[in-house]
Amino acid sequence: MAYDGGLTQIAAKVAATQRRLTLLALGRAFWPVFVLLMLFLAAALSGGFDRLDKISAALITPVLLIAGALATWRGLQSYERPDESEAARLLEAPSELRPLTSLKDRPAHPSAAASGLWQAHRARLLAELQNLRLPRFGAAWKALDPYMLRAVLPAAVIVFAVLAGGDGPGRVLRALFPDYGALVGADKMIVEAWVTPPEHTGRPPIFLKPGSEDVRVPKGSEVTLRTEAASAPRLVMKGARDKGAKFTATPDDAWEAKATITGDTRISVRWWGERASYSFNVLPDAIPDIEFVGLPAPGAQDRVKFAWKAQDDYGIASIDLAIRLREPHPAAPDAEERVPVPMPGAAGAKEANATVELDLTRHPWAGLAVDLQLVALDGEGQEGRSESVSYILPEKLFLDPLARATQEARVTVLREPRDYAPEGKNDLALRDGSINTAATGRLGAAPEGIRQGVLMLESITYKGEQFIDDLAIFMGLQMAESTLVAAGSKAEADAVDPLLWAIALKLEYGSAADAARRLEAARAALERALRDGAPEEEIRRLMEAFRDAANEYMAAKMAEAIANGLDAPESTEDSQAQAGGEGLGGQDFEDMLNALQDLTETGASDQARQLLSDITNMLENLEFQQGGEGQQGQGMPGEQADGGESELPPEEQELTDAMRRLSELLREQRQLNDDTLAQQRGEQPSGQGGTPPPFGSPGGEGADEGGGGQQEGSGIGRGEQPGESGAGAGQEGEPQDGDQGGGQQGGGTLAERQAELGRLVEEFARRSGEAAGGGEGGTGAQVDPGAMSAIRDAQRRAEQALENGNEGRAILEQERATQLMSEVARDMAGALDSLQAERRGEQAGGEDPMGRSLMGAGNDGKGVNIPDESERQRAKDILDELRRRYNEAEDEEEREYLRRLLDRF
């Protein structure tokens, strides 16, 4: 309604009256709906619906909803919105002037006289408008709501909402959405659920309770749900990716579903509503952690030695060594090889560490610069990598030229990463009478490495019948070449790997003659490296090759001797003791090799080359003989191979007995020296600690069971393991408390053992003197009295030093006594050789043009000068100390000085 100017302020009163009319009209139309809604909310918020059983709640709520819907429909039908004219009528009804209606009137005859009257009437109406009051509908509301429910019910709802607190919305929702499945028995449905973690985690299954929330499970766990229902329930998974799974029927008329949890997930089972729900939080699975504890370094027999440690939260499944070329082939820049690394114990440990040695000499990249990485794999397939380490893979040292060429051809083929070119159309296959050469091989389509390998094998086998003695080798190389020519793929070409490797090994390690050639090649290579001042690592590898070649040569010679009729020895030690005559025992030879290795490691090149030459000459003269008449077999001179006594001239027999006794004394003196050296280092002496039995006792004749007695032409058993004789523990002297000589061992302290040994040496010298003077009971051996006196003096000084606790001085005196006893033994051995040569009609001390002994027993190692162990150890200690100081030195001049000391000259 529009009003004239000045009357617009009355519009607010008209609008307010219209709102009151509208509210009254809504109350009249929707009063049942309002009452029903307030009652429902009050009952819900107060928990009334929660107290009902599920069936009652499921029945009442639909009835209320239907009643509310009908009441709402009827209210919509009866509701009429009041208009503005009705509001204006009710507003002006109390006034007799009806100002709102009258202001709309206009004068019928406008004139000057009427105009004044009209203005007065208008002013009166406007004044009346100011007196109008909004109408009140109290009577109408009282008639509609006599009990003031419009105030009481909202107040009750508010009170119940405050009392319900945070549970209020839930109560209302449960009231609105009761368990309608209860009407069909779904409320009695039971869901069983359990979680099975992945096997690699080692965790037990987790049984779930209904409504379990935030259950922490490993990634990849499998949840199993099982229930009984009239029809298949529905499984709903909500997480990073909503997923669904289906229940399947089981033979026992149940329903079962399985799902894998890969992230935070909520799972619900629905059948006429939600029957069960579970929420899961996935535990993070850490990537395995692995690292090198000890960097890769050369190990025994060209193995790669390194230490590692790894850990994982659930356990380590496996460990590999990843190998990548430092300079990869352009055709395969990402090529990587994996080598399994053995794990201590069973897989699945959460923490592991070990030191391993891997033989990678057969690897195609052997000899090349590579980057090594340790790769740890856990049960889920996650990989953890260590830092990359640069290294040069060790390669098998082939000294035979043909073996080296075969190995080169092998790695040339294996290092080729490219495959064959695609096969083109073969037109010759469709022509009648044509020669289909393309079907015979695809060498033309082969990559460069394969073709180069074929050319290398062709070069090796060219006129091979003239220089390859072994027909099997020649045919094997021909077969490898033919395989490469006929190959149609890289995999077929790589099949020659085992064949070429076997041929190379056979060429390198063949018969005794092959072993001799390998020994000479190893000796020449090591001597050349020592002469030219090769790097320490190269000398170490060549020393290992020489050691292997020497042992293989001795084994080959033994096998050859056995094949020729020599009885196999009862033990490995005895078998090696036969080599080179009676004086070269198995431990003797090992001591020589150890001494040679010590000399090479400490940079004593000249001494190492001399010892290398001596060992090689000794091995070249190696002979294995069957014991018998006129020959030397196992055991001592004067004994037959079967252990019976031979008929030797008395002088030879007595000299042999004296040599045996002196050998026992020498062995015991060496053992005592080693034990003193061990005590000086703070180690536990390893010797038996016994002293030889008195001269002439039952143990004196056959006491050398462990070390084998001295063979003909020897008498000293150079380098035998100290203390291996069958001599009993010292018969004289008990350990004395507080002895200054230090550690007690078997027969007494070191000082007591030295004193007992000195007494036996005096007895040996006395008997030797009696023999020289023709007394009874003598040994028949003429020993230089001055040498024996010098030996005894050195032993007395060593005994005194041990009593005073001066192990360093004692070691020097013991070494002096050992050296003098060795010289006496060599003199006696020379005398025995002369007697035997005279008896056999041979020229005593004969030598061939090369300076080697003409004795039929072969070289016994007597002339090989081996530095004492204490000297070698002292050189090692000095070298280690120099290296330590070089690594710790900060001054550049000092480092340069130490570097020059460490250089090989």
C-alpha cells in the first residue's frame, strides 16, 4: 500500500501488523506439526528413544514421521498468507476516523474555500496516525494454545539439549534413523573380524571387537569378516581410495569377506543398516637401512671381503651386492648386476651384521672399475641402499698364455650388452634350389662384442693342432666358436660362458707338468714384480698365486708319485713330509711360504727374491720315493718304510740318532723362543711347554711322531711346528711361584723350561765328547765343543733374562742359540751325507751344473735360509707403526718423510 508524503512512517506499523497476522496464520495451520516436532525433539534429547527396544523404536519413528507429514500437508492446504490491506484494516480499526483509509480520499470539488478545510482534515488524520497502536492477538493465541505450549515445549527442548550436551545430535540422529533392520532380525546379526598382518612382520593376528577404532596395523594386512545373514551383506571401505568388497558364501552357510588394508581405512558391514564398523591406522613400514662397516678389500684367493650391518623394523628378507660399471657401456648406461650376499642365520632378522667374502672372479666385469652398493630388501619389497663405494673387481690371475687368451675371449662376449639386430626378410628361403646361408647363423646381425669373440677364438685355434697338446682343449675351443657362430640371440651367445671358463681353468690348473709351468710362471711374475717395485696390492696377488701354484705343484707331484706306485700316506701332514726328502715337512714348507709372504709385505725385496729362488729350486728337485732297500721312504734314516730297523753301519746309525736328538732339542728351543715372543706381546703361549725326554730315554728314539724325524741329508726339520714332537712334559723341575720368567706352560715357567733344555744340551755335548774320545755310550757324532759351549752360554743368558723378566733380551739369546744349533745340525747332516755317499759309491757333496744336489732324495730344504719369525714380526711391527704415524701425521714434511720410508726400494 502506498501512502502520500509524510505518511511513510506508518508503513513500519503496517508491516509489523502483517507479520503478527502471518505468525498467527502459521500457528493455526501448523500447530499440530509444531507440537509433534517439539515433543519428538524433547523425547529424543532426553534419551527416550534410546531407552526403547530396537523394534519399538523402529515402529514409533515411522508413525511419527507419517503423522508429521500428514499434519504438514494439511497445514499447507489451510494456510493463507495475510495481505497488506487486512493488516491496515486491523491497525486502524480502533480509530473512528480510519486514518489510513481516509488519507486515500480526494476533494470532490477543489476550490479555495474547500482547500483550507481539506488541509485541516488532513492534519487531523495525520495526528490520528501517531496514536495508532499495533493490534494484539492474545485472544486468538489463547484460543489456539490455552496451555502456552508454544513457550513450554521450546523451553523443554532447550533444557534437554543442554543436559544432553555433545551427545544431543547423536540422540536425535538415532531417533530419526533407528535400526529398521531389527524388524527383520538384523539387530541380532554378529560379525566376527580379525586382522592378519603380513607374514614378514612376524606379528600375531589381531581379533577385533565391534566398533574398534584406530586399530594400528602394518601395511598390507588382511582383514577377514565373517557373519551369518539371510542374504549377502555389503562391505564398504572408505579411505584414501574408497573400495568395495563382496561377501561370498561359505560351505557352512555363512558369509565371508576379505580385504587388504593399504592405507588408513574405515570398514563397515551393511545389511539393513550398518551392522559393524572398524577403523584402521596403517603403521609406516620403514625402508631397510644398510651400510658398509668395513669397505671392500681383497680377501683370500682373490675374494672380495667386506663387513656390513643392516636393520629393518619388520625384518630383512635378503641382501644383494649391486654392481655398476664406473664407465658403463653407452648401449647400457644403467646396467646393474646383483650378487646375493649370504646372511647370518635365517632371513627375517630385524638386525644383522656379518663379514663376508665373495668370489667374483668369474663375474663378467672382473678386473674393471665398478661402484658397489649393498641393497637390503624387506618383506614388502622395499629396497634400502648403502652408499656407493668405488672398487676394482678382482679377476682370476691366469698365468698360462692360452688360458689368459681364452678368458679374454669369454669376457669380451659376456661384456657385450647389446642384442642381435632384428631379423630381416629371408628371400632365399622361398627360392627353389637356392642355398639358404642366412639360416645357418646370424653372425652378421650379432653385436660387435660377439663378432670380436669369434675372431679371438679363431685366432686361438688357428693351427691349434700344432701347439695345443690337449685335444679336449682344442675341441672345446672349436665348440665355443661354433656356438657363437650359430647363436641367434645374446642369450644363446652367453651360453659359452661355462665352457670357456672350464677350458681356462683346465689350461691353468692341469697335470703335474701344467702345475710346474704354472709354478714357474707364478715365480717369474712375482720376481719381476719384486724387482720392478710393483704396487703392494699387485705383489700381494702374485704372492697368493705363487702360494697356490706351489701347493698345487706339490699335490700334483704326490698324485703322480702315488700313480707310479708310491703308497699314499696316512695323513696330509705325512704326505707333505715325504716331499723333497725327509727334511721337508708339511709345516716346513708352509713356514717357508709364510716367511716369503712376510718379506714381500715388509718390502724386503732382495731377501724375498732370494727366498723365492730357493723355494723354487727346492720344489723343482722334489722327489717322492718308495721306502725300501737302498732308498729312503717315510721315517728316519736307519728305518725301513714299515718301521723296522735297517742294517746301517754303526757310525751312520749313531750319527743318525744324534741328529734326531739334536733335531728334538732344536725344535724345543724354537718352541720356547716362540712362547717367549708371545709372552712379550701379552699373548698366551701356544706351545706345549714340554721338554724332550733325557738322552737315551724311550722317548728319545721315536719321539718325532708329529714332526716326522729327520730325513736323510737333513737332520734339522727346518721350520717344523715347534712342540710337535711326542716328547713328554718336562720331567725335571716344578713350576716355582713368583718366577720372574713369566707364564707357566705345561712343564713349568719359561725360565725353568730354558734351564731344563740347557741341561739336556749339556748332556748331548758330554755324550758327543765321549764319542769323540772313544768313551762307551757315546753318540758316535763328533760335534765341535766350541759350538756346543757357545750354545750353552746363550741358553744361560736367556735363562737369566727370563728370571729377571727381560723377555726382549731372552728372545735375542734364544735366537742366537737356535742359530748355533742349526749350524751344528747342518754340519752333522753334511757328515751323514758324506758317509752315505761313500757307502753307495757316490761322490760326496756332488752337485749338478746348476748347483743343485745330486743326492737321489732331492732337495730337502736344508739350504733355504728362512728369516726367523721374531725378525719378521719385528719388521711387521715397524711397518705397521710407520703406517700408523703416516696416517696420523699432520705436518706435511713429516708425512713426506714417512712416505719415503714406506716406499718400496
